[in-house]
Amino acid sequence: MSQDQEHFALDWIKSDLLETLDNAKVALEAFSESDQDETRMRACLTSLHQAHGTLVMLELTGVALLADHLERLAQALLNQTVKDT
């Protein structure tokens, strides 16, 4: 994708993507404040998965890679395999 196409694609979905990432943040904060309620972490994971998929479809590889890492971390937190939380 050219630079202009990348900016157009990102502008097109920016508000929805920011809302999805905000939902992930709110769910993660609720998870940390609620004795590790799995439901809240699953909501965070779902939002991150949605953001990752969107970024992959738009071929925004750098931020898609970041979203992938965040999604993997959320899954590890859900599985309680993160050593130092």
C-alpha cells in the first residue's frame, strides 16, 4: 500500500478502532480491579482480536504486529501464564 492509501484506510476506520481499543483498555482495567474476573479479560481479548484483524486487513503491518503481541499478552494473562503481573 502506498503512504496515501494507508492514511486513507486508517482515517476511514480510526474512530471505530479507537473505540475498540478503548473498550479493551476499560476491560483490562476492570479485570485488574475485580480479582481477575475472566469475563472482563475475555472482553479485552475480544476487542484486541478485533483490532488486530482490522489492522491485518488494512495491511498495516507495524501496528498489526503490535496488536498481535497485545492479544497474545492478554491471552497469557487469561491463562495465568505471565510470571510478573
